Amino acid sequence: MNGQKNYVIISPVRDEEQYIEKTIRSVVAQTILPIRYVIVNDGSSDKTGSIIDEYARKYPWVSAVHRADRGFRNSAGGEVDAFYEGYKTLNGAAWDFIVKLDGDLSFDPGYFEQCISNFDAEENLGIGGGDIYNLEHDKLELEHDPQFHVRGAAKMYSRECWEALKGMYAINGWDTLDEVKANMLGWKTRTFTNLKIVQHRPTGRAVGSWKNAVKNGVGGYTAGYHPLYMVLKCLKRLFLKPYVVESAGLMYGFLKGYLTRMPQVDDKNLIRYLRRQQLNKLLLRPTIWK
């Protein structure tokens, strides 16, 4: 590849027969192809597995991993567990970047080439990925997030940052904790606003608005969010669609964590850093939480 940096992709997917080909075709069309594309079928009950197998037979750098059906979507780390099933198959591949990619996305052929260019252009950039646009009624709507946050749907890590992080936490809120920890360790994380990713099934659609909000509330608890920050976040969400539902679900999930004494991330320094950043935002001080 003439000195070009290499990347690998791992896609944990479940019941994605309606969208998975859009994602695979987007990868296959890239101007710079990954050296490995591992798609982990996490116990799908539809045709997802057979679609993956078809492309694995066609392209030698695409491989399929099939997991048994556990009978339900495991939001408390199931996605990360499936990711690591794929990770184990890399067998020491010489990659410079690793990508966690959902199975309901599409993007332009130059997406990963531009991602690599963005990493090359910015010193200490450890995690990056494109802006997520939901396709709703034939219209694209941008999902707004803090500047440091790269959506878990399409996340690219430099190898040095990945190794410093020691990978992902297998808990709700993993895709915020990794960025907070990266910043704590001196890395930069950001969304590439010059790159667009189309998400064909809007966030939370697989489980519904209420369950998704509860999941995010639990994620806030397990990640160690400051209670004051969470309360104000829920108050703000009262005025956003779906009105009341998301706000109530977030608070219910957050309180459920306390009442049932769920385990939080086992890193007190990380929780202290995260809460300090959240308080800085509330006090209008410099923070990663912009």
C-alpha cells in the first residue's frame, strides 16, 4: 500500500438484514480498503448471518464470526463482548487504526482515506469518526453531541491510543468513558465534521425510545456521571422530542443504578476526572464537555 497506514474494522451486528449490505458495500467501495473486516453476527435470528457469509466468500479480507443467540439484546456490554469476539481473530495483524463500526450505516468511498488524513494532520489525536446523520422520512438530520464525543456507531482509534486505553469497558456508557479516559491520558478525541455517516436506523430505534433512554440513564450511572449534571441534563431534555419520555427514562435509569447498586466503572481517578469536567461545564469553565 506504498507506506499507507493500515486499518481494520470490526462490526458487531444483530438482526441487521435490512441494512447490513449498505454497510458492507460502503466498506467494499472504499478508496483505501481495510486489511481485515471482521463482522460478528451476535446471535441474529434473521438473515444477517447468511448475508455476512456471502460477502466473506467473495472477499478474502472479509470474515464472519457467528455467536449463539442469547435470546435478547444485551445493552450492558453485549456489543463490546461481541466486538472482542472479532478482535480475537485479528491474530496480531499489523494495523495502525482499529474501527468499531455498526451494521446500519453508509458513507462515501473516501471516508476512511479522509479519516486517516485527519489523524495524520492532528498531533495526539487518538479517537475520531464522522458526524452521524439519521435518515428520517427521506431527510438527513444531524445528531448533535459534545465536540469531544465520537459516536460509538463509527469509532476509529489510533493503535497507540487503543493500547494506552487498554481497550473498551464492557458496560453501558463505554463509548463516552473511552473518550474521557483518552483525554485524561493526554489524547485528543473529536468528531470529523467534514465527514458524513448516514445511520439508516435512528439511535435507539431497535429497542424503542423509552428503553433507549433508560439504557442511557444506566450508562450515566455506571460511567460515574455527576448527579447534578445528570439532573440538569434531564431537565433540559424535557423540552426536546420525544417530550418527557427521554427525560424520564434517563432519570429512571440513573436512579435504578443507585437503587440496585449496579457496579460502576472500576477507576476512581477516571470518575473524578469525568465529574470535574462536567462541573466545569456547569460553571462555564474550560472543559472537554463542550
